[in-house]
Amino acid sequence: MLDSATLASLAATHARSTPFYVFDEDAVISRVRTLQGKLPPNAGLCFAIKANPFLLPALKDLDILFEVCSPGELSICEDYGVPPQKIVFSGVCKTRQDIDRAVALGVKTVTLESPLHCDMLLDSLQASGKTQEVIVRLTSACQFGMSKEDVVSCVKKIAASPLATLRGIHFFTGTQKKFSKVEKETAEIQAFCDTLKAQTGVDFPCIEYGAGLAYDYFSSGKGEPYEDFDRLCGCLKDTCYEWTIELGRFIAAPCGTYVTTIMDSKRDGENRYLIVDGGIHHIQYYGQMMGMKLPPVTHLRVAKSPSNDSAYIPARSEQTEAAYTVCGSLCTLSDVILRSIKLSAPQIGDLLVFSDIGAYSVTEGIYLLLSHPLPRIFMYSQNAGLREVRGAFETYTLNH
């Protein structure tokens, strides 16, 4: 996996390419296999690719499912050669054409978010003569999914169709949840499914549950990283349902690194500021606003090697540390990445390396503001080494 020595070498080689992401394929494969090893026999994994679609090539051959939520994400799966029987086609804004395409492709499951989706799916199957497995999404009092009454109505319609098969019920309420909420939800969704079977006379095997397990970005001493997952597995075993545990952040977060260069340094009285060539448009930790929380950051100091080439070494506290506010390249007061981080004599040209950035940053950023280029993206594995999979992409052409 990507260790500090490899990262320092990478930084020296590609320092002038900042900002960039590095996604560790070995790390994400290892994490999925570790999670699979903890699952009870009646449970499997589904990766929500919105968390980081760049990890798909590393994961596509593993025994997991992939949730896609848009026609674009479905196209990404096709481009990467993800087997259709591993795809769960979700999304709140499906058209009839989207459903026709998913059915024709042969995806494993189509998620029904509304009575309209149910009617469109049944009409699509009637027109094509194809069969399709579906799951019906129960709302959690938000725009996603259906009311209990609509779920009952749709389940009855599916049961009456010779072409649709009800795989089960989908339920998701959010991310970064305390385990007490997860524990309560697993009991409640089982009770609902039991009642639904009794009410409709329709049997189905599966519950697809978006657990939204919390990933600890900000504490200085992280606890056991799988503790909540182990507790979740304890809630699922010995139940009468097959469980598909849908995870995005919890799988992808620790598998990414972001590197940015210190471009300027200045003071305003007692306040010290560093300006980097990245910013909040690239760095999206959950719950981090205006630099009020401190994610894992490493300071790599530029140094001259005997060959007179630039090299990067971890900064040591040989000089007194001082507090700095780190700001990005956007012309907005919101672009505060770190507030009051203690660093030892940072210099222009040094690097700041952000860890645990494998989830959402690469897809969630406000990338078009100021027309800066999109960051480079590298993939790393021990066997294949480092590969650039996307160069810096100019966005100014999109803004005029």
C-alpha cells in the first residue's frame, strides 16, 4: 500500500503537477475483503460508486454489488466493463428511457423510488417482454423513496406481474450516523418487512440497507476502525433476511490522498496565512466547515538532495511550531481549509498532504468556480505502480 516513503518519492516526481489525488487500489481491495470477512453468511456488500467512481476498476471483479444513481454512472460502469449482474440501478430522477436502458442492459436490480417508477418499469417490461428483479425503496421522511402506503401498492402491482420479481426493500436515512441509530433502524426495517409480507401475502428475501456508518476523520487518536461494522454484523446474523449492506464513504475514505503546494505565505498581525494551489473545491471532509476541524495532514518540506534535485521529507519540529490558517486558491472567504494548524516553518514550495480523502472529494467539489483546472488523478498499486488516469483538465472552456 501507499506508505510515507512512496508518497515522498511521488511528491518529488510530481510536485509540479499539484494539486492531485492518489487513490490506492491495494488499500480499497484490502478494505473490502476485510469487511467481507466480517459479514455473517446472510449478508453481502454493495459499493455506492458516487463515493468514488475511480475505484471501480480495482473493485469490479470482487464479489460485491455496485449502486449507480444516474445514467452517467451507468455509462461509467459500462466503460469499465462492470458485469451488469453486479449493478443496482437506483436514482430518484429516472426516465422511461433510463429504465428501458437498464432493463436492456440486464442489470441485477432496478430500484423503484416512486409509484411513477413502478408504473414505468412494468410498462417497460410489458413492451420488451424481459424480466427484471426490483427493490422498492421505503422513505425515511425525505424526498427519497415511498410512503408505506405506496410501498404496499407497488408491491401488489409487482406481485401481479409475471415479468417483475420483488427482491426486497431498500432503506437509507443518511451518512455518518451514530451506531445507536443504525441499531434502531435495522430492527425497524425488519419489523416493517415482516408486516409488509403479512399485509400483502408477498414473500421476498432481501433488505438492502444503506447503513451510513460513520468514518472518523477528525479525532487525533482513531479507535478501532471496524467497531461499528462489527456491531452491525451482530445485528444482522440470525435474522430471516438476506442483507445487502450499501456503503460508500466507509469503504472509500481511507483509500485516497490529496497533495497541494504552498504557493504563498503572509502575516496579518499575529495571524499567519498559507495559500495553497488547492482549496475547498477539492477537499471535502464530512462536516468540515471554515477549517473548524483538523483532518489528517502531513507537511512535506522541500529539500535539496546531493544531486541538487528537489526532494521532499516529512517536516520535523526542529524549529518552534506556530499556528497557521491554510487557505485555498478560490477568491471567496469560505475557502479556509485549515484554521490554526501547527506547522514547523512551512515554506513556499512545501507540500501539504491530506489523507483519508478517498470518498466524495473527487466528485463533490465546486470545480467550476474561478475556472481552475480539475486536479490530476493517479492510481497506485504495488504491482502496477503509479499511473496517471486523468491529467489536469481545463474548465475555463465550460464557463464561457
